[in-house]
Amino acid sequence: MPDSILPLQARELCYQVNGTPLIDRISLTVDVGGFTVVIGPNGAGKSLLLRLLHGLIEPNSGRVEWAGGTASNGVLRMRQAMVFQRPVLLRRSVEANIVYALKWLGVPRAARAAAIDAALERAGLADRRRAQARLLSVGEQQRLVVARALAGKPDVLFLDEPTASLDPASVQQIEALLLEANAAGTAIVLVTHDTGQARRLGRDIVFVHRGRLTEKAPAEAFFDRPESPEARAYLNGEIIV
Amino acid sequence: MLRTGLVTGLALMEDIQAAFSLAAGLIFSGDTDLFEIVGLSLTVSVTAVAFACAIGMTLGAAIGVTRFPGRSAVIVLLNALMGLPPVVVGLCVYLLLSRAGPLGVLGLLYTPTAMIVAQTILVTPVVAALTRQVVEDLHHEYDEVLKSLGVKGIGRVRTLLWDARYSLITVALAGFGRAVAEVGAVIIVGGNIDHLTRMMTTAIALETSKGNLALALALGIVLVGISLAVNGAVATLGGAAPRTRNA
């Protein structure tokens, strides 16, 4: 097994529905330990791009390549994780949700107890481990989902607007979890349309508009001197279509 | 004419009163015949529902998570089979098990086993069709997460069946309701033989045709009582089931 399935290289990804291109020749790279934030207006294709990278859907053309293309599909699945906008939790206890993920990620039984404790501790849910996951508040549910995704120590974590419907305190907790995981070596690819969040978290910014990657730059450069007119308009709070 | 109607009406009222006291008498005196009939009814129907759940839930869940050509036709067929007439099932099982039939050598006709077979055939489509719907709805919600975790095939079916467990209890109950209440299939393949294949529904049919309305009604009251008790017990157990609040 390789040390990391990264870098991830997307080459000329295209995805179309009924002839309409929704993702149009997007190429990008995610490096080991990177923190990439994908921003752009609603309907630009951000979520679709994330699903293509994570392998939930297949591109019509183009390729997603992992660390030289040597790792098997099973290993690739186990070393990456994704968090969706709406927290999807199994109808089981908080603890059982994490156990389930660990089991399918191939974490040996002996190593699970420690991983569960660490995940619950991280999510601040240590005292709720026996509670039914779906009875938690929405903020707690999303924290649990992030902790579940991180429990297997993935090389890369994809997140699709994970804080879109959360209160500020919960947003803060989720962001702290992401920064902590990133510091521990997990690369993060985060889709958001909250530019404040992109400024707070991102090291690299990818700007997507109408299914195309219009700009790709380090965060500081992007927010100080956006090069594309679309990105400039977007950052100025204009409506771009 | 009017007079006859009144007399019949009065007689019926008396019958109903008599039925209630007879039912109470039979139950509280621990009437062995009654308990034998009730016991057989429950054994046959519970066994049939257990088999139907094992087959129907697996089948329903498999159809719920897979896409294949002709799938919608299969679903229409399955839904239509929910309304399978018990007498037709009884007749088919009779033909299979009768001395001259393909399975005649087994000598199962007019035994409780034959009744279990008939009720299993009757209940399986109900369980399968309802399970398909429950599992498919849940699958919509879980699909991407399961895909993300690499959960496929049997693992997927097992996860969904387990997570739909509270809804599936209701499905099993619906199956039990159909089994315990039907008379058409068991009377054909069981033959309503006293002390051997006499069930509550077949006994009610027999006593009614003999004009023994009080006994028939008493059995009917017991049957409805069992149905209520089973559902009440499940509702009490279900009270422990978590309600989804933020879902």
C-alpha cells in the first residue's frame, strides 16, 4: 500500500447531461496535505466536480488519477472520505455510526476502540456515544459526520458545503475539526459559497463558473488580485450568471 | 314480514349477548378446544410469516437497491400479488400437494405444514412489496454515503434492512394480519379437521354454517382480541424506537 494515494490529478474532466456540459474540461491537482477550497456561484458545478473527484460519478471524458495510478479501487475507497451538505446518519447510535465506517474502511477490530474514542473526543460527542445519532441537533449531526469521515484517517477528505445550514457556533467547531485534521496530514477539498469561510480556511482557491475552472490560485493572491472578471465580480458581491 | 324481521333481530341481539358471555366463559374457563384452535392458528400463521419475512424481505430489499431491465414490471407484478385471492392460492397448493399432484408423495395435504405453505405463498408478496418500498426510500437517502464507503451488494442490503428495522416490524405485522385472518387457503389445504387442522377462521366458518352463531362470534371476538394484543404489544415495544427529530 502506498504512503498516500495523493497527489490526485484530474485531467480534462467533462461531464454532460443530455448534451449540456455541466463540467467542462477541468484539470486540477490536490497535493498531500493540501487545503483546497472550491468556490463559485450556485449551479456552477462545484458539487458535481467534487463527486467526480471522489468517484461517485464517472466523467464522460477525462480521468482522475491517484498517486501514479497504482493503488487498487478498494484501497482508493478506504483512503478517501466525503461529507455531504445534509448530514446522512445511519439509524443507529452515535458510536455505531463510527463503528460502521471503520468496519467498511477495513480498520482491524483491535484498532477500532481507540479510533472510536479519538473520533468522539474530537467531535465533542464523548458523552453522547450511546445516543441515537438522528436525535442529535443538526450541528451535532454534522460534527459526527465529519468525525466519522475522519475516523479512518483518510488521505483526503471531500466536503460539499458542510456548514451551509448550521449556526455560527457549529460552523466554528466544524472548521476547527477541519484545520486539526489538515494539520495531522489529511488533505481537504472543500466546496463552499461562503467566501468568508474560503478566506478563513483555504490555502488554494479554485474558482468554478458555468462548469469551467476559471481561476486557480493561492488564497492570498486570489482574494487580493482576482484575475478573471468572473471571480472579481463574484468577490464584489455581484450576481453573475 | 315485519314481525319475522323483528324476531330475527331480537334473536341476533340475544346471540351477540350470548356470544360475549360464551367468549368470556371459554377464555376464562381455559377451554382446551379453544386453546388448541388458537394455538394452531398462531403456530401456523407465525411460522408462515417468519418464512415469508425471510424470503420477502431479502427479495424486496434486493429489488429495492438494484436496477435491471424489466424492474418496473416486476414491481407492478409484486404489488398486484399483494391482492392474491386466498382461495386461488389454496387451490394451487391443493393441486401441488394432492395425491395425484407433483408433490403428492410427501403426503402433506390436510396437515398444518400444508397450511403453512399456503400462507407463506400468500404473505410473501405482501412482505416483499412493502419491504421494496421501505428499502428503496431509505436507499435514496443512503446511496451516496454507502458508495463513498465502498459498501456494495449484500452489505448494502443488510445495512438497509437493519436500518429500516422499525418500519419492517410494521411490514411483518401487515403480513401477520393477512395470514391470521384468511380462511380461503387454509380451509382448502387443511380441510378444517377437528384437533388437527382446525383454525380460528375455519372454525368460525364451520360454526356459522351450522347455525351456531354464538360460538362463531365468540371465536371471532378471540380472533380480533389476538390481533389487537399483537399490535398493542408491538406498539409498546415500538415506543422504545427512536423517533427522528432532525431528519
